[in-house]
Amino acid sequence: TPLAARGGITGQLYDFDAALPADAPNSTVAAILDLGGSTAFVKLTGKRDVLQAQKPALLALAQSMGLDR
């Protein structure tokens, strides 16, 4: 999923939940941001129910990242 962060930074949000078997206990959500010469990775791994509850917080963190120019 495309992701827009502070200062015009763009990236992608990856939610691996749908790619896993229904009975998998854990999953991962990750954001990858292109910082123009550098790349930032933010990853959350854990129990699926906790992960889905915390996904908005991870998204907010990723969107708050950017470069002060």
C-alpha cells in the first residue's frame, strides 16, 4: 500500500497477515520509506490480534518520519 510521510517522503506499507495461513499465530507489518539516498524501515512483528490493534500506531509513526530540509 502506498504511504505518504512528512515532508513529501513516500514509501510502502506491507501487511503480511493476508499471505499467512489462517492459523498462523504471528504476523508482520512493515513500512519502508525512501528518504532520498537512504531508506528507513519500521517493522512490527507479533501475535496477529495485537499486531492488528497496533497497526494504526505503526502507520502514524511511519507517517511522522521525514527529512528536515
